[in-house]
Amino acid sequence: MEQSLMSEEKSNNKLAAGILGSPVTLIRLSSVLFVGLAIGHLWAYPWTSIHVLQEVRLADSMKSVPFVFMGQRSTYWNLYFGWGLLVGVVLLTLAIVLWLLSDLARLAPRRLGAITGIIAASCAVGAYLSLRFFYVPPFLMYVAICLILVTTGVQLLGQRTVCAEVPK
């Protein structure tokens, strides 16, 4: 009886490790973390504080100081505000693309391994920039995503492509 329980426990541990350690699950986990980054970024809308008079004056001056770039007239606030929205959209897009790409883990593991490596490298840069210019929470998210995707990339690059049978 005791041996049967130990065998069942080992089987459950292997199943959990297999699911949590699978490239599909890891890529989808990184996708969910990217959604978290997008939400966190957009949560800070409008990307400035209005609690101190100096900050209010700065935001007002950004809204009122125009400039011309490549023949287009705008304000610094439009540039700042638009860029903030764009970053949120790009993060959400990357989350969706990663989720969809996870389906390719069995069909083209080496190619997907290269893609996850490239995204992991960009996350390392994102982690550095977040720590250097922004805040600790996005730094930690980027580090977590980077580590997950590096692990995934190593797993995928060690696999062989599964050849699908061609119907006759």
C-alpha cells in the first residue's frame, strides 16, 4: 500500500514537472507575464503624476510647447502620451504572438527556440532599461520572462523537428 502511494506521488510529480516544464506551457506563461507588463504599463496612465505642483506645471508645459518634426506639428505631451499608449499596445501584441507561437513547439522546435532566444535577449535589454530608467516591478517581470524564455529556448533547440505525415 505504502509503495503504491509513493509510486502514485512520483507519477503526479512527473506529470506536474512535465506540464510546467513543457515549452508550450513556458511560452504561454511568458505570454501571460507580458499581459501583466502591458496592464502595469497602462495602469500608470497618463504616465505622470499630478500630486505635486511642479509635476502639474511640467505636464502643462508639455501640452503647451509645440514643435515641428518632419513637417508635422505636435506637442511634447502628444509625443509622450502617444508613445506610452504605443508601448502598451506593443506589449499586448507580443503577448498574443507568443501565445500563438507556442503551438509551433512540436512542429518547428528549433526555429521557435531561436525566436524565444531573440525575445529573451530583448527582455534582457528591457530589464536593464527598466532598472536604469524606470522601476523595479517591470525589471523583475522582464527578468522572469527572460529566464523563462531562455529555459524554453534551450529545451527547444535540443529537440528535433517532428515530421508530419503527408496523407497519400
